[in-house]
Amino acid sequence: MTPSSTPSPEGSAKPARELWGTRWGFVLAAVGSAVGLGNMWRFSYIAAEGGGAAFLLLYIVMIALLGIPLMLCELTVGRKTHLSPIGALRELGGKGWVPLGLLFVLTGFLILSYYSVIAGWTLRYAAEAATVGFAPDAGAHFGEIAAGGSAVAWHLGFMVLTIAIVMVGVQKGIERAALVLMPSLMLIILGLAVWAFFLEGSAEGYAFYLMPDVGELMDTTVLVQATGQALFSLSLGMGAMLTFASYLSRDTDLNQEAVTISFADFGVAFAAGLVVFPVIFALGLQDSVTESTVGALFISLPGAFVEMGAAGRIIGLLFFVALGVGAITSAISLLEVVTSSMIDEFGIGRRNAAIGVGILIGIVGIFSALNTDFLGLVDAIAGDLFLVLGGLAMAIFVGWIMKADPAQELARGAGEGFKVIIPTVLFLIRFVLPPVIAIVLFFSLQNSWIEVRAFFGLG
Ligand code: PFF
């Protein structure tokens, strides 16, 4: 099968670019990028810290108000230029915007370095559930899993898997993997949510998760966390969606795709909450959720699965398989941002680019594998601060800077229904996103500074 590709525009120096095979290929790969550890591991501990339902409410508002317009910004730039982030920003903004492209690549590099470590823990839990079962003392066992040579080995194993898929290419690697993996993940999570509903004592979990405490809504930390998490979960602020959209033909309706991707991502996070909270509350394990922010899910859930005996083992296996599947499809997109930039900027072949950057990321990730505090620090800097910074820059770029009419770009391929709301979307991009994200950036900076000081033992 020869992949479809764009005809090289006449007189253009751009080589023909590989395109997605089908519309669903793109949508599922983008949903695959969005749905990942962020929806289950990060979402549940941030939601728990943010008071459950209060966080959830703000999170929904942030997805609709900031997430979807920002996703449209990235998709538009990718589809318009058919280039990876550095080249795309250079083409539409001039040389002065290249540093933003570099920040995107750095962010992808850093996020994948620790993301792969957590994915490694996930694979290990899945493998144990399938062979020896969950360990009786979940806390102590997490300590073993998240340290030393075995954490490094599972992290590197996961990197090899990610490299293998990205190396093969957009259609045969990324698209094919997403078409099989994403529907399986959704089915597993839905099945688990139905099962959790029938657990005795799950009501308390639903109450925590679904009934907001108005006081918490006023808390700026919850607002900042909800925004940061919306960006992380939707894979925004580092050019991942931009890169995937660069493999789209010019007449694709981006609006429909942006809404579909965002709904699917929220749906999975919401459903994951419907599994995690009832299980944790039904077994009275709520304290362990706040005990270790990074490890919350990896201590409380295996603890719950052990107490449930044989059924817990099967359910646990399914849960960690789903989590691992989500992780791999997201890791693919993180690696693709870095890989495609190497291909476009230096003319390196896909195979060598994927292997080369993959190895470097694997090496940097070893630090996170050996030290979960370091992992938390890189997450605060790259997974939070850099994404917020990147999101802010992207909104300003599309709203005010780029050498193309944003209204016209948004309207290209759009259905009649969407065309009507383009002025509103543009208003959000120009006037609402920059100030709101700038405020969040300010708090995010403070937060990262606190993390940096804490890491170095400065208070
Ligand atoms: N969205 C992914 C998740 O929720 O797990 C993580 C992620 C992937 C973030 C790709 C950013 C990105 F560019």
C-alpha cells in the first residue's frame, strides 16, 4: 500500500507529505494523543486535590472556553502549512517565531521522558496482574516498582515500543495503532465504570466526584489546575495537534474534529473518574489518594484490587491494560512532534530520526525513573508551565500575528453551522484566551517555583 500524499505544490520546495489514510484515522490518532495517562493518572489526583466536583466543573468550562478554541489554533496552523511546528511557525510568522517551535520540541521531549516512566509502571502492573497478581502491601510495592533498575527497565521497554510505532510512519504505524487501540480502551473503561456502579459503598465516591463545594470554586489553585490539566489532557500547548493536522488535506473540516476530539477526551476522563472514585471510596482508601500525589492511582487502585480477590485481579488487569493503551497512543504523538521536526528541519529519514531522539529521551527519562520527586518537578515545569506558556503564545500567534487571515482559515472546509460561530471563536482567541491564560501562567510560574525550591530543599 502506498500512503496517500500531498502533491508537491508547483514551485514549492516542500517535499510531498504523507497524509492520513482516512478521516477516522486522523480523529482516532488525535483522540489517542489526547486520551492517556492524563485522563486517568493525572486527572484523578488533580481532581482529588481540587475537591472533586469543584474541579470537574471548572474543568468542563475550561475545555469549552479555552480548550476547543486553542485546539482550533493548532489544527489550523498545521493544516495550512503541512509542516511540523518549527517550520510552520517560521512560514507563518517569520524567524522570530522559531524559538516557540523549539520550545514545543523541548516540551515534547521532556514530557515524554517522564511520561514513559509512568507508562512503564503501568505495563509492569498489567504484567503482574496477568502473572502473579497484585501485591498485598500496595504502598510498599509501589515503592519497589517506582525505583531502581526495574523502573528504568520498564521505562526503556516502553520507549522501544513507542519508537517502533513512530518509525513505521503516519499511516502504517500511528494510524493503524490508533484504529485498534482507541476503541478497545473506550470499551474497557466503560465496562469498568458500569462494574464500579454496583460496588457496595460507591455512593460516597460519586458524591465526592459529582457534588461541588461552592467554596472550592473560588479557589485560584483549582482554577489554575483545571486550566493546566485541560491543556495537558487535550495535548495542547506543544504542537502535538499542530503536527497531526499537518498530515491533513487542506479541505478537512477542523471544527467538527476539534469538538469530537475534545468530547472524546473529556468523556474518557469523566468515565475514568467514575471508575476511580467509587472504587477508592467503596474500599475506604481515600487517604492514600492525597498521600503521594504522583503515585496516588498506583497505590490506591492496586490496593483496592487486592482486597477484591480474584475479581479484582481481572478488573485490575483490564484497568492497567487500558491505561497502558492510552499511554502508548499519547507517547506516539509526543515522539512524533520531536521526530517530525528532525525530519523537516534536518532532512533526516524517519527511521533514524525516531530512533535517535527516542534514545535521547530514554536516557533523560532515567533520572525520572530513579527519582519520583524529579519526575514531579519535570511534570510541573514541562507538563504545566511550558504548556501554559505555549498555549498563550499560540493564541496570540493565531489571533494577531500569523500571515494568513485566521477567519478565513477557520472557515475553510467548515460546515454552514460552524461558519456562523467563527466570529465568536475568533473573539475568544483574540480577547479572552490571552488574558485568561496569562493569569494562569502567572500562578503556574509561582507553583513551578515552589516545586523547584522544594526539590532543592530550599523550603
Ligand atoms: N494528552 C496526553 C494525556 O492526557 O495523557 C498527554 C500529552 C500528549 C500531552 C501529547 C501533550 C501532548 F502533546
